[in-house]
Amino acid sequence: MLYSKLFGKTVREAPKDATLASHKLLYQAGYIRELSSGRYMLTPLGFRVEQNIIKIIDEEMAKIGSQRLVVPTFHPLELWQATHRDEVWGEGLSQVTDRRGARFAVGATAEAVMVEFVKKFHPSWRDLPIVLHQFSNKFRDELRARGGLVRAREFVMKDAYSFAADEQALLATYWDQFHAYERIAHRLDIKVIPVEADSGALGGDFCHEFIVPCDWGEDTILTCECGYSANVEKAEFVRDDINSGEAQKPLEAVAQPEWVATMDDNVKHYNLPKARFLKNVVYKTHQGQLVIAVVRGDLDVNESKLAKLVGEGELVPATADDLRTIGTKPGWVHAWGHAARYIGDTSLTTVSNFIGGHKEQTTDTINVNYGRDFTCETLADIAEAQAGAVCGKCGRKQLRVQKGVEFGHVFKYDDFYTKAMGCTFTDSDGKEKYLQMGAYGIGIGRAMAIVAETHHDAYGLVWPQAVAPYQAHLIGMPGAEVTKQAAAVYARLTEAGIEVLFDDREGVSAGVKFSDADLLGLPVRLVVSAKTGAKVEYKNRAQEQTALLTVDELLVRFK
Amino acid sequence: MLYSKLFGKTVREAPKDATLASHKLLYQAGYIRELSSGRYMLTPLGFRVEQNIIKIIDEEMAKIGSQRLVVPTFHPLELWQATHRDEVWGEGLSQVTDRRGARFAVGATAEAVMVEFVKKFHPSWRDLPIVLHQFSNKFRDELRARGGLVRAREFVMKDAYSFAADEQALLATYWDQFHAYERIAHRLDIKVIPVEADSGALGGDFCHEFIVPCDWGEDTILTCECGYSANVEKAEFVRDDINSGEAQKPLEAVAQPEWVATMDDNVKHYNLPKARFLKNVVYKTHQGQLVIAVVRGDLDVNESKLAKLVGEGELVPATADDLRTIGTKPGWVHAWGHAARYIGDTSLTTVSNFIGGHKEQTTDTINVNYGRDFTCETLADIAEAQAGAVCGKCGRKQLRVQKGVEFGHVFKYDDFYTKAMGCTFTDSDGKEKYLQMGAYGIGIGRAMAIVAETHHDAYGLVWPQAVAPYQAHLIGMPGAEVTKQAAAVYARLTEAGIEVLFDDREGVSAGVKFSDADLLGLPVRLVVSAKTGAKVEYKNRAQEQTALLTVDELLVRFK
């Protein structure tokens, strides 16, 4: 490819809102342009990177027997409604009504359509497992798009789905995908940590995220030396005992100044550690129901754990107005007695004689004990694991906290979708049974951003060979003779099947060409100049040293 | 690929609404399934056919220097509004409003977005011409989906766009695409006739359709021995002179029975040929304005020609209620005097002393002459060319009529989009000038349907090699020894890089396997049975004769 003819040139300035290196560099080097917030156009260079990533993933899917196909983007809304996914996704799901009044969900994910597809061929046990994948646009009306391709509202996704006869067979396909994801990350030269995670709006209750550790990531993961690793939404930890052996004293209402409302106020007033207090946090479901989460004062509520427990895709913090409807206000919420659902954390049993729980204008309660003085609808794991907490798996080591970004996600749904949609197979005993289903996703745009984020230096991108849009960046220096020689080198390399980007621009300085080459980040830079004579200067983008090679020697390097 | 593992099996029954062979066979052979009306899921087999077609088109695009990229599906609505395309497309264009209130058009075509993309890199004359293409889903809320993949509401399209410095440079890219389309059709083994056509809702005024002649097509084309060929929406023809030399008689109101309302009534009552009467047809624009088209009685109004002339994407026939608003009713419309826009066909000047034009309850007018007794806002080509009409190009030969289906379409827009959207380049003289633009589309699903429609027999599909999902269909007959041998042949062929579909099913009769092979339509059928010994029976799907070959001989056939 001649750089002079390439659509999409380098620019010096970065987008004003760009904070990530990948976002800045992909823009500056001319790989992407934003059409509207979170919706990106890929230039020919960007498209080639995307295709290279797709190729790697497609090959790994083929290796585990997945068959590629494609389904439409507009899904009949009733398919989403069968599992109430339209409600759970809420505004994140775009909808369209056509001219005949038919309603569609614009594909945010494709579980329901794949189930429908499989139903149409009503499989027998002989056909199982069925493993399918596609690369197609996904549409998610994210509240906040961010980081360029990291969180986009429209993006290409590899989504795979497996359908098996029973849980064991499903798990086999699940681990196939799991290991394929490890191989894909390896081929993309990115390091991933698989962690147990929450499946959120997609349904199901067993899943892993593949997290790339990085300080700008939106995910928080906890890892233990024992091998356990989980997203903070899921991470299990041991509630250390505070004083549960202590004798329970009688519940007492005590005088307390009105200003004591926050946890810090309490600590100051009583001079006791946070763990001795009750903390009540109020949330609202999308139907408007209030949920009061009660946790030990040193812990925080994890909204994902709580949402999952109460069967919601998303909870929002209650407002002062919401609190007024149950006769209270911020800082004054009671651990019992309000007209709301009470959900308690298991930490409530680790303390004897809690302070608080029923703050009034001049009083509060002390010596509050769970089970005796108040109970919740249920006690469960709704608190967030913190750095240093004891691992819930081994029960011995302390958890470590890291930030990261999700590269991929694998879900085990069992019959969550197939039962709701009546998707069965005929088993060898002649009986109809529900298919057991899993789903497996990788966002291609995000993968591209992650590779860019983990492969750059101060001068630009440094693509790994497997995803680079071209293998070599050939620079021709000024001068008629040199230009002719560079063109000949370009022709030789191209004939040999090497994908070369040839900066053939006239009237552009060597300095600009060199800095553009660094910015674009192709694995190898080649220079033909008056100084190189009949040879070519070869330089690996990631290294400093150069070598003078004949074209024949050059060809060997690309083998 | 093992047929036993292939997702998507053959079935005997066809969809109830299927009328076309391609629709029936693609369904029965398991290439497609409809998710909702006009929205299709492709099975792994169907997907492979689609990919093969995409590959051919992509290669031909690369040959003419087109660069592949991709743009989002949700287009900011204001980009469509810049050229009023949202109004012209009307309900055919799906729209979405996101959670922040931003409005989007769901990509029905991508002219405006490509203009926006080019603007972001503000090209100089050195960068021109810019030729870009993508393969992406298009969404069109068609009033009637039909024929399986022939007219779908969602489909993959190759859409290409060229941007050039001036009309001559634009035409060079236009003809590049034109010739690429001819090569693509040739490689897909389909016969196309390029015809001049109307650009409809897409804008511009010069375009060609590539029509595949067939009796089930929705397009009507007219061709002349002189080489002229055009869609009926555009076809120019000579208005034969009826009696224009005849002396004009005085306009006269004559008694006429009330029952004389239709053209047939007139012919019966006056015993004169249709050409001697005036015909007035009323349409309504999408803003509700009434347009009365006046043509010679033997001709019909062509709605596309008329719509184009009045600057509308679409006209609808006026209803009796509409006619009431201008004080008339069906069959009683006057050729002048109503509160409506009057547009006349050029045929109005070929007749002296028209009959009709002002029908009242007991009277009508005779000896009506255009220019003397009535005039229209304009006289133009708004009548439909009929078989036998004299070609408007050569003026000598008669036009022939054929039905056909559109395979591709090339448009020359000039600065229609770029001017409205302010898309300029810096010319060598330093001045900013509007880019001259063209656009070029091929629907992949329809191409697949056309290939299927033109490549089948009574038993099933007969794919041309270039698009077949697999090159060979290997059938193993019952028996342990034969099964082992067939598996060995499969392994040998697969190792040699030949794409083989191996029907390895057990407990399925030879008859079923043979008929499935015919239905699927792979180019070559191979059979291993007790009768073939160490050899393999080779049969071309399109031919009757078979040959017994060793595996080595077989490999040679696939070279």
C-alpha cells in the first residue's frame, strides 16, 4: 500500500476528551474516528487490525469445533421478553418499532436469537454439542462511553454459544472456550487473569471474566495466592469475627446528639471501631421498590451482589425523596421497622452488641443483636471484599486488589434461556429435554484498544506482528534515484507476499516520515536512502539497533 | 466438515410463503432460516456462501484501488437531514432515539456517513481519488419483504463510495466500478444487463442498474438493438405522432352520457383510438400536495419519472377523499382548472383535437389542444415506455421489454451530498472545491439468491464452484470397512486443502444421502462404497456421468 493513497492520515493533536494512550494514539495515527459518542469509524488501517484480531479468534473458535454463522441485528422483542431481558437491560437496550408496528430489540447480545435458531432445527442428542459463533455488531446504549474503543455503544463482538445435553457436556464446551480465550490472549500478546465474576444482565450464575490488569480499568479484581481470583462483584471473603463470643447485653435506647449521623460521627462519638456499628444503605429497584442493605460498619455494600440477590439487573441509590416515603432521611435509616425489604450481610453475625440501628433525634439504640433484636429477609454475601480480607476460598491467605479491564467473558447459563423459550432436544431415550447453554463473548474493538494500550511507547504504537495492519513500513528518502530504488524494494517485497506500507510521499521531510512510522507502529521499519546504497536499513519498531541488509537478506527476515 | 456435526440440516418441506426456487431450496437445504419477516439467519453453510461472494467482490474492489473500512450502523440523524434523505426515505428508514435524546438513522445506506468520514481528514488534491468500500448490514423497512433473500429488510451490502476532484475523475471511478461489477457477475456465473436507471431515494441523476433477466423480477427493463437499455423508470422513447398536423378545431363542450368515465368507456362511446383522448392521473406527495399527471390516452404515467420530476422520493395515488378536496372524483378529473400541480407528458403535443379534459355530469369537451386550451406547469417525459415503442436513443428501432431483478447499482452523485454537507478538498490551486461523489452497491443476500435461482435443477441447488460452501460432498455407504475407507479419503482430501463435506451419518439410507447431496448442491459428489473398492466414485453435480478414480487421481481433479 502506498501511504500517499492511504485513506486516513496521521495528525499531531489528540481528541480533547482522550485520557488513554490507546485512544490518543489510535486517533493520531489515523486508525479510528468517532462518528458520534461511542460509535467509531475504522479507517482502512483500523479495519485491518480488526480483521487480524477476528482472524485469530475465528481460528481458535474453529479449533474447538465452533461453527461460524450470523443472525440478524433486529430481534423480535418477544424473544427478549421471554426471559424479561428487556426489563433487565432497560435503557441500555435500544428498541425499534417498524412501520407495521412490530417491535424489535436492536441486538445487544444474541442469546435469545441463537436459542430460536437452534429450536428451528430441533436437535437430537446425536447433534450435540452444538457450538456456534458469529462476529457481528452489538448495540449497547451505555450511560457513559469511554476510552475510545474501550467502552463503545456500538462494536463488533465475537459471541459464541454452546448447547449441550447435560451439565457435564456443557462444562466441557465452557472450558473449551475458556482455554481458547487464554490462547487468543496469548496470540494477541496480552496478559489476562481469568476471574470468577457476576453475569449481570445476561443471566446465569456461573461465569468467568478475563481481566487485563491495568490502572485505568473499570473492573476491580481480588486475587489470592491460593489461586482464587474474582471480580469484586463476586469475590468471596471471610467475615472476621469481631466479638461474637461476647455476652449479649439488653437492648437499650441511649441519648445521642442529633449531629451523630455518619459512620465517622459514630466513631468520633463512641470511640469504637467501625466494625461495632450497623450500616444501613438504601437502594431502589427499577420498579420503585426500596431495599435496605444492612452491613457491618467497616464494610461496604456491593451493589452487584445485592442486585443479583434481589433479582435485579441494576439498583440505584435511593434519594432523599425516596427515604421520605418511608418516613426517614439520609443518616437516619433504621436497621429495622421501615416499610422496605431488608437484606443483611453475613457479617451481622460476627458482632455482639452493635451500636446504632434506630437513630432518632436525641437517641439511638445500643447492644443491638441480630436475630434477637432484628432480622432481615435473608443474610447473604452482599458486602464488598477489601484488600487484606481473608480469601473465601482457602480461608487462610489475604486477598490482593487490582484494577483491570474485561477482555472477554464466558457464561454458563444451564437452562435459563432454553427453559423459558422451550428449546429442547430429543435425547437417546426418546425424551424431550432442555438444552444446557453457555455463551462466550469478546469485544473486538476493546481487544484492539487493549493491545494498543499495552503495546506503545512515547512515540507511538508498537503492534505485535499478529495484529499489525502491515508487516513493514518502508520509507523512501528524497531524490530521484533513491525513490526509484525504494519503489523497487517495495515491488520485491510485495511480490514476495509481504504486506508493506510504503511512504512514497514527495515533499515530506525524513523527520516527519520517521515520526509517522513510529506513530503507526508497524513491526519493522525499512529505510532506503542515499546512505544505504543498494541495501536497506532494517529496524524493529520495538528495538533501537538497525541493520543494513540486502533485499535477499531482508526477505529471509520476513520468513 | 462432518455432516453429522453440521448445524443446519435438510428438511423436505418448503416455507408456505415461498414462491421462488431459490427461497425454497435455500430453506430446504438448510442455508437460511427466517427470524422475522425479511430478516434472515444464515446457517454455517449459508454463511460460507455469503463469505465466498464477499471475497470475490472484495478482490474486485481491491483491483480498482478501493480501500475497505467500516462505519457504524447508527448514523446521527442530522447527517441524513442535511440532504433531506430522512424525509425522502420516510418510513423505509428506521430511527432510534437513545437514552440521552440523540436521534439516529439506522443505516439504510451510508453516503452521508462516508462524506462525514472524508471530511474528518480534509483531503488535498494529492489524495484523490478516494475510493472506499465496506461490507455491512443495511436496514430497510420495506413495505413488502419477498422472495427470501431477494428483498430483505436487513441484509449485508457491499457499498462503495468514490470522491474525486472533478466530473471526469469521478467518471473514471464510476466506470471502474461498472466494469468491476461486470467481472463480479462473471465470477458468480450470472448474466447481467447494465441499464440506465433512476436513482430514486438515494439522490443524483445518473446511474446504472445491473439487471439479471428473469420472469419473477420486480424490475422492468427496455432494451434496443442499438445497445440502449434502461429501466422502465428511466427508459426514453419516441412519442409517435398521432395527428398533430391536423387543423385545430374550435374547443367545444358536447353532450356526453354520465357513464362515460374510464378510457374504455370513452373508446366505446366515441369509437376512436385511446391515443385521441386525454388521461389525467392524480398523485399525492408526502406533504399532501396533489399532482395531476396529464398523458395521452394510450400511455401510462410512470410514477418514478413523475416523482423525480416533482422532487419526491415516492408518490402515492390520490384517494377518492383526496379528489373530493379539489371538487372532483375518480374518472371525472379535469386536465385543467383543479387546485393542483399539473404536469404533462411530451405526448400531449402529438395530438390535435383531443377528446375529453373537462368531464361534467352530462358534458365533456372535444377539440382540446395543448397550448391553446390548457397548459401544464411543464411538459416532460413522464410516460412509461411500452414494448414496441421506438427507442429514444437511436430513434429507429423498437424497444423490447424484459423482467429482471437488480443485482447491483452504481450512482453518480456529483456534488449532491458534498455540497449540502460542506465536504471539500484543497485543490492544487489552493482553492477549496466540493468533492465529486459516486456510490456503488451490491446486496450480498440478493446475490446469493440470484446465484441460487439461476443455478438449480429439479433436485436441488447446483452451486458454481466459486461460491459453493464446500468443494466436494463425500458420501460414505453403510458398513464398517467402507466407513473406515471413506474416513481415510476424507482425511486425505482435507489434508490436501480441499474443503469437503463428509456425510458420515450412520443409520441413514444411501437414498437419503444422495438426495441430500443433490439438494445441497456442492460441485462434486464423491461416493465410497463396497462397489467402488479402493477407488472413489466422482460425479459432477451438474452432469450425469460418473468416474471411478483413485484418491491420487481425485486430487488432480481438484487442482
